[in-house]
Amino acid sequence: MNLNKLIFTNNACYKAGRKITPRGIMVHSTGANNPWLKRYVGPDDGKLGRNQYNNHWNQPMNREVCCHAFIGKLADGSVATYQVLPWDHRGWHAGGSANNTHIGFEICEDGLSDRTYFDKVYREAVELCAYLCRQYGLTEKNIICHSEGHAQGIASNHGDVMHWFPKHGKSMDTFRAAVKAELAASGNTGSGSGTSQLYRVRKSWGDAASQKGAFRVLDNAKRCADGNPGYSVFDESGKVVYTGKTSAPVYTTYTVKRGDSLWAIASRLLGKGTRYTEIKKLNGLTSNIIYAGQVLKIPNK
Ligand SMILES: [Zn+2]
């Protein structure tokens, strides 16, 4: 894979700044006969070549479109991949809810009949998917094309890539099999058998069914845990390496007894009478009056 990076900081999608936890990959093709990366990716970095119409996508546009990467031709005719959004940025590629879950990339179409070009971009796409699977703890089963996404109800009604792959004897099934083989060849099936470890996001280590995801990159696992109150990040041995921020306040409870005052409770349970204001706030009390039997939330020390 010839992976390059030119982030579309001037595209409105980048500026929208929303993040996702990638749970899948969506394969697209552009639907236009123009295999040159410079049509979409710019400005020229010396390898892309100059777009004479200056209509690349790294600028304000009249359409809300942006994927995470493009595969196509450099100025010298060789095939390359350009990452144009951070992988965990929410893209505008699916026209449906898959934007919230899927990394999307576009393969630049040519006239659809050149087998040599097809073989090169197909191979480049397989390697890109294997790379992303390793990074995000995904497998080939998490890869779909745009038309499959529509069939699943998570993408708009487009035919890519099934109007193209079959012309060269390929399908999304052959594509997934190729990604699986690529992952196996690199000693990493995305299921934890590789040398680099996976960080798993679960409620507890023993509760495997609660798993939200498995990640190569600890920061991605942490983000997932933060988005799911009560979840933590575990290493391969089951040790907690990160406890997610929970949105619910952490507190204990106390049942008021006859003769208690907020001051006395705070003194006894929190070690300082003046902290009774925290108890008031946590319980939404508008006065200092409490009654026997009342259950109060007590902030943690
Ligand atoms: Zn598409």
C-alpha cells in the first residue's frame, strides 16, 4: 500500500468535527470516469499533480460529501491511497446511519474496463482494509460496500461497487476473502491472535458479552469506554487499564435517622460539617430540613 495523508481541513465535514468509534468499513467507488486522485485530493503536493479546474474536495463545496480516503492515480500514473480525514472522524460518505459507524473510502473509477488499473486499485483497497482492521480490531466481516449498506438500511441507494467489481470477476465476497487472507498472512486476524495486543472495552472482564469493541490503539479503546458509562478498558490478561468517565455521579446513600442534621451527617460521613452543602446540592434540597427515613445521596469522599 502506498498510503499518503492530506487531511481536508477546508472541507465542511472536517470542520464539523464530529468523532466516531469505527465499527466497520464501507467501500465506495466514485461513479465518474476519472482515475486521477488530483480530481478529488488537493492542493498538489508534488505527487498528485495540479487540478486545473481547482475543483478538488479540500475546500468549501455546495454538497455535503467527504470520505476518509481515496484510492487512484498519482500524476506519474502509479496507484496510491490518500487519507483525507482522521479515521475516527465522522464522514459524509454513506448518506445514512453508516456515517456514525463506518470508515468510508472511494476508489476512483476509470472507464471500468481496464483490468490492469482494476487489479492495482483492488489490491490497494485490500491492503487499506487490512491496515484499518488491525488498527480498529475489525475483521473482514465488518467490511461492506455502499450497495450492501443500502440493502442493510444504513446507506443511500447507490450501486457502488457492484456495478464494477463483477466486470473483472470480483465481488465483495472475494474482496472480504482477500482481506481475511491479508490479515492471516500478517499474523493478525483481528481476533487477538497477533503479536500486538487488543484492548477490550467491557463492563467487567468476566462479562465478555458486554464487549463494545476491541482495539489495537489504547486511545480508541478509551474513547469507546468514555462513550459507554460503566465500561472499562482491559488488556489481554484482563487487567483494567482504564476506567471510563461515567456521566452518572458516583455516590453512596444514607438513610436519615431521628435527630440527624445535614451538618452532623456531613461531619460523620465526609469528615467535615461544611460539606453539607454538597449533600444539599446532590439531593436537590432547597432547605436544610430533613426527616427520619429520608434516603440521601452522599458524595464520595
Ligand atoms: Zn458510494
